[in-house]
Amino acid sequence: MAGTKAGGLAAAATNKARHGDDFYSKIGAVGGKLGKTGGFANDSIVGADGLTGRERARIAGAKGGKKSKRSKR
């Protein structure tokens, strides 16, 4: 079952059962914070608008998400 869609769903269910429903959010945040090259969501620099990169990225993502919603079909 390894390498199949069913196997992936089973692994995801196991991870969520062992580590909580926000398991993938947690590991994604850890990976994002470990980056040392700056980038768009850099937390160490506060811009002229008073926002950190992560706050600015959240706002930009919300704008893009609102704009690109799929229509009902």
C-alpha cells in the first residue's frame, strides 16, 4: 500500500491520531521558520508599514484567496 493514494490517506490519519489534527500545520510552520535566507515571510525584519514578513504574507495570501475563488458550477 506504500506509495498509493490509500496508503497516503492511512498515513495522514495515523499522524493526525498520534499528534493532533494540526500536525501538518505544525510541521509546515517549523520548516518555514527554519529558513535562513530571508524571503517573503521573513520574521526578523519589520518593514516601513510596521508589519513583519509573516504578517504581510498572511495579508497578501488572504487578498489572493478572495480574488481567486472558483465560481459555483
